Amino acid sequence: MSVSNHKKTSNGHAPKAIKASKRRAAFYDLDGTLVDLNLVHAAVFTLANVGEWSGRVSYLLGFAARIPRLYIAERRDRRLLNTVLFEAFKGVSRDRLSSLGEEYCERILVGHLFPRAVELIEANREAGIEPVLVTGSPDFIVAPLARHLGIAEFAANRFVFSRGRATGRLAEPVMAGDEKAVWCSDYARKHNIDLADCWGYADSHYDTAFLGALGHPVAVNPDRRLRAAARSRQWPVIHFEKAADSERRDDFDNDQNQQTTSTMISNDRREARMRDLRRNSKN
């Protein structure tokens, strides 16, 4: 199926299909674009559940030691951020990473999908626009999410393994910055797709080159620098609200806090009444 015209729409959706035509694709970033979580959250979850308590503490301490480097990398170079972040996984078995990826996807990630992002994927799919994930998240987390969303193709960061354990190094290409644009170009060439007819969705200024390589770039929940780039290049900008399930969890936490506070107040009032009764009985 093909889109009726190539004009950008204000809501970031591809126009509805009207007739059969050549293949088209929509390339989606993940963190901040489809879900309201980031890569650091996934890393902390994985390292906090990687093994026995002694092993977890060791991995988390190693991660904590990298925080200053992560902060610098986040401000300067997304590739460096990925490299430093994944060093913390050195020694974790391939099987354990796969298991934790499934668990993280099922318990956490799916509940943090932006509802409108899922609607967007389905609307584009109905218009004949094939979904493809292009993300710096690790493949052991992206693979189960792609299955959940019914997405057959994705590009994600991959570990180099030795004897079944992660070396802490990433296989090339590292999915960050310009490499995402290069990957999309290679993918389009192999699948006989014209990038001018493709859509791209991302939230970070580090993805400017990735979006710029596509005919229909859309800034989703953009950071300040991407918003400025989108404005100057007249790219559509769309905003997704927080995932419904995560809001319910937040509401539950707030209710729990309110219940705890109410209980404390009730206990204080009860104790005050008891003190008054004891005081009156003495009088």
C-alpha cells in the first residue's frame, strides 16, 4: 500500500493508503520516543537483578563508578555514552541477559509504552508503512519488545561475547548518532526502499542526522536542541503523554503514600484521645 501524497502531516501520521505501490518503512527510535524510559533505567534494572546479592552489589558499584563518565558522555557523544554504559555488563552470561531482557520487557517496558505511540505504529502499518526499530538499547531488551509490537525488523546495540559471556564491548556498528542514519540507508538499499518515502521518529538532538536522512522526519517529545532543529527545518513536532500503565502505577504509589499518611494521622489522633482519657480519669 502507498500513501496518497508525500506532504508532512501535523500529527506525524503517514497519510492513508489508497493504492498498491513500492515498499515504505517507518523507522522508530525507542527511548523517549515510544516509551517514557531511558537506557540508564534498563541498565540499572538489569544490573540489579543479574545474580546473587553479592554479584549485584559488585555490578552496581561498578556502574556507580562510571556515573561521572556517563554524565560527560551524555552531554558530548551518544556513542561514548553507549560504550561506557555497556562496559558495566562485562562478565554477564548471554543466557542471563536474554532472560533479564524478557523480564524487563514484560514487567516494565510494555507498561511504559506511550499509548499514542502504539496507535501511531498501527496507523502507519495500516497505511502500508512497515515499522522498523532503530535504537541504542541492547538487543536482548529490544527483541522481546519488537515481538510484542509485531515488528519484524530492528537495529539495536549488540555485545561482543566470549565463551558465552559479555566482554563489555559493543559490536559494530554502534547504534548512535550518524550510525543510525547509515544503518537506515543500508537497510533501504537491501530492501529496495527509497528513504525519501520513509518516515522517522526520534526525540533527541543526537538523532538529527538519523531524521535528516529520511523523507518524512518527525520530532517526538523533542529535547531543546531537536525542537530548534525541527523548527528551522519545518519538521512536524508531536508530543506523547505518559504511558497509561505507568500513570496507574504512579497513582497506586500516591494512594499508598496517602493511605500511609492517613494511617499515621489516625494513629496520632487515637493516641491523643487515649492521653485525654487517661488525663480525665486521673482528675
